Amino acid sequence: MLEIKQLYKTYRKFVALDHIDLTVEEGDIFGFVGPNGAGKTTTMRILATLMKPTGGEAFIDGIPVTENPRAIRKIIGYMPDFFGVYDDLKVHEYLDFYSRAAGLSHKEGKKNSDELLELVYLSDKKDTYVDTLSRGMKQRLCLARSLIGNPRLLILDEPASGMDPRARIEMKMILKTLKEMKKTILISSHILPELSELCDTVGIIDRGRFQFVGSLSEIGEKMHGGRLISIRCRSMAEELVLFLREQPKISNIDREDNALRLSFSGDEEETQRLLYALVERQFPVISFSLEQENLENVFLEVTKNA
């Protein structure tokens, strides 16, 4: 659905994007993670046809972004990190206005607006003036606006920024619904735990370059040289620790009370054999599990020198 090839953007001597490559499959949610100024918003604005790259290529549904922006705008929905609303309009008038601007008839626009307000939990606010809405409600209204015309790709730049915990939960539920609707979504956020729940793939960008791209488990394996395994014991036996240290594919054993966390470079079959060996030797193991890397820890590790 989305393909980026060697995309770069410079401002005189400053490099905002440094020849990045990315592929996002149809129906996937891709999480864009990085510190401020890393290149997230620049990439999104290029994809939304609001900015031209210095070089490289980007394709959405096979259409070149820079060569055919009018066609691109018909298949994407864009929610910027900062957005304005017309305060003197009611909620349904706001969406009706954008529906007509998108080329929908009055009847189509009204039906579309009603469906979108239901999707973003604002049906009961349709006759409310926009300027009286809370920040979270305004952001959900902006998300509804980006969905006008039933876009295939959503580009959401910090959609949950500044929201309180309840509003973030509501936004997360909406995004899960959109995923069930098979929407392809490119989303940036600083709320990392929620991104890790939603996204099929995560890309960590720093200083204009992707440092890691993949699932959280894949990123964890790249960072630690293997999959993370957590072992919890009834009581910690020194023989167990010694046994694990003798295994050739085990490294970085962290010990805390009756728990061990280690990196294991073996495949699934070798992981199974390791578990069997622990049981066969009757070590006091009560749990043995593969651990998904924490996105916040990955982020801090990758960007620690930023």
C-alpha cells in the first residue's frame, strides 16, 4: 500500500530525512517513533502531498506521490499534529462543509457525517458548537474529518497528543475499529505503550534515518542479539545460573530475586530444547516465556545520544 524508496529532504545544510526506505502492507498499522525533529512530520507531510522531497520516491497504492498529488489526495486521510477548527460551526455543519468540499452531495454528506460521528463517539454532540468541545473531542472530530471519502490510507500525526487518559482510551478504541475495517494506518505518537498494542510494525527514526524497523519482537532480537526469555523460579538455584551460562547461545543474563532475563540466539526448535533441558534436570522453574521488548526501553536505547 505504501512504499518509500531513498526518500530525503534537506534544508540547505540541514538533513531532515536521510534516504529512508519503508514498505507498509495494506491493512497494517505502522507506528512512527522518534524524538522531536527526527523526521516523522516531514515524512508525513511529503506523503500527504503538502511538501516536496529533495529526492527519492514515494508510492501510495502504486501512485507516485510527487507526480500525481490529486490522485493521492483521493485515497488518503491526513490528520496533522496541529489543526484548526471553525469555531462558529456546529459539529455536523463542520463535517458537512468538508463533505461538500470533498465532492459529496448534500444527502451523501449527511449520511457520511452521521456514520463518522458514530464511529468517533460524537453522535450526541452533533448540534454542539465546535469551540465548546474538549481537546479530546476536537481531535476525534479532526479524525472524523480525515475519514471523509473513505480513504484507504490514514496518515495520523500525534492523534492523541495532549489527551487525558480517558480520551486516549477512546482514541485507541477508534483506531482498533479502523484496523478491523482494514484501513492502512501510518501513525506517530509519543504514547509508546499504546503504539506497541496497536501496531503491526514499528519504525524508530532518529536524525532523519530509520534505526530499526520491524515488529517489537524483531526489534528486540536485533538489539539484544536474540530473543528475550524470562524464567521465573520457585527458588534460585546457582546450578541453574551456571547451566545457563554454559549454553553457547545464551548471553546477557540478568538476575533479580527469583527471576532471570536472558538473550537467546537460537531458533524456535532450539528454544524448545532449552526448556526441555531445564525440565529434564529438574530445575525449580515455574514459568518460561518469550518476552516482547518494551517500546519505551527500545526508544530510550536507540535515541540516547540524540
